[in-house]
Amino acid sequence: MAVPQAREPLLLRDDRDAICTLTMNRPQQMNLLTSEMLDALQKEFDLLKADSTIRVIILAAAGKGFCAGHDLKEIRALKEQPKIEKLFAQCSRMMQSITALPQPVIARVQGAAAAAGCQLVAQCDLAVASEAAKFTTPGVTWGFFCSTPGVAVGRNLLRKRAMEMLLTGDVIDANRLSNGVW
């Protein structure tokens, strides 16, 4: 009989020298923004809002990818429009919590940030990206426009670069974005 393995936490928290690092910890799933991940992030942001000992928050991710956005399998499984709308409202609340924090939030991007994952980076006050980082809002390639990520991306990138991302779905690497954007 196999002994069940303890599941790793979805979100890791490390506080050191007034800096809190939150690390999304689902590398095999590209740190998807499932309802469970959104809950974990929201809980930590709510706690951090009132924590005067933390001066800076770093949002990081385990594995090769930063965040691939929403879990499309989870969305399909919800089936009903009200349930899907509830998930998106949960995501919107979490995203807005980032900008409401009194501490600056820095995204540490080591890999792909797609769709709502790209929005997550754009919601942060700063982003530091490795050379392996890539950014995309691919909804247009599937026949829909990434409107919600488009708001945050449009506010944080040069207009033409944001439109390029939103209208083509192309992947833009960190080197292309480092020329005066983000």
C-alpha cells in the first residue's frame, strides 16, 4: 500500500529583512491561476496589506514558467456562465488587490507569462525579467480578445507594443520589452 505524499503548498512565503517573497509553486502546471491559486494569492495579499513589517513584496514562480494564465480545463469544467463569471470576478479582485497594497510589488519573471499571467506581471509596480522571460496575450489566436489582461498591459507598456501583443498574440521576449517598457 502506497503512503500518500504530502502535497506541496500552492504558494510559498519567505519573509526576510522586510521583504516578502511569494512564490507560486505549481511548476508542472505552469503556475496556472486556478481558483485555488487565486485564493492563496488573495489570502496573502490581504495579510500583507496590514503588515507594516513588510516593506517590499516580490511575486515569483517556481519552475520554467512564470504563469500561463487561467486553467482552461477548470473553466471548461465550470460549464455555466455564472460560475465562470465568479472565477473571473475572483481573479479581478486579486489583481486589484495588488495595486491597493501599500508596499511596492515586484514581479520576478523567469519564464513565460501568458494571458492572465501577463496581466499579473503588468499589475505589479515593477517587473524584473530574466533573459528567458516571454510575454504573450494569445487569446486572439484562439478567436477571442484578451480584454482584461489588455487593460493592465495597455497601462504599462508603450501603446504600440501593447497593441502588437494584444492584436497578434505574438510572444515577445524580455529583450524586446526591455527597450523602455515595463
